[in-house]
Amino acid sequence: MSSRPLAVLLAAALVAVIAAAPARAAEPESARRIAELEKQLEAGKKREAELQQALQRETEARRRAEQKAGASDAEGLFEQALAKEREGDGQAAVKLYAQAARAGNGKAAKRLGEIYRHGIRGVPGDYSESMKWYNAARALGEDVPYPRRSATP
């Protein structure tokens, strides 16, 4: 065996070792960078979960605020209806009571039941309409007795 092929083999091996040296030197840096990216990913997942929770809290707070505003709007409509009824404007009162009842005001629904049961100026009695509003008032939490229909002679 000649020394030449051995020298070529040794040179090739030396070139391979030298070429691999930067890769091996980069391995600790690469591992450190991978570990850093994994930490960032975990922090990102944690932050995403925190943001999701904050979004849920804000959504719930907004829903409660809207409900509260709607309840105060319904109460305001009810008060306006009472004023119209006191002024003798039955039709306007009924419209406002209906808006208040549809916005969730049980007192307005109950009052509509009473109005339609007996009638007021500008609004004739209507038994089936009164039952509709009495049932709505019950559904909204009002205590409404079940009226008896008058016997017809």
C-alpha cells in the first residue's frame, strides 16, 4: 500500500473534521436558541390564556352593563307610561308600557294586563290581550293572580 492514498485519506478526514467543527461549535448555540424559543412559545401560550380570560371577563362585564342599562331604560319607559296614563293619554301609555314590558319590565306587563282587562280612556278592554300581558308579567317574575272571567247573563 502506498503512502499516497493514506495521505489522501488522512487529508480527507481532516477536511471533514474541520468542516464539521463549526457545526459542532454551533450545536450549543443552536440548543440554547431552541430552548429560548421554547420558553417564548410557552410564555406566548400562557399570555394567550391570560388574554382569553381577560376577554371573557370583559365580555361578561359588558353583558351585565347592557342588562343593567336595559333595565333602567325599561324602568324609564314605565315611568313615562305612568305619566301618560295620569295625563289621560291611554293610547300613548299603552305603547310605552308595551315597550317597557318588551324590555323586561314586569310591572309594565302587569299594568297592561290590568288595562286590557278593564279598559281605560282610548283603550277598550280585551280579555285575551289582558291574559297575554298577565302571562308575560308572570314570566317576568311579577305576582299576578289568575283573574276569573265574568259570567255573561
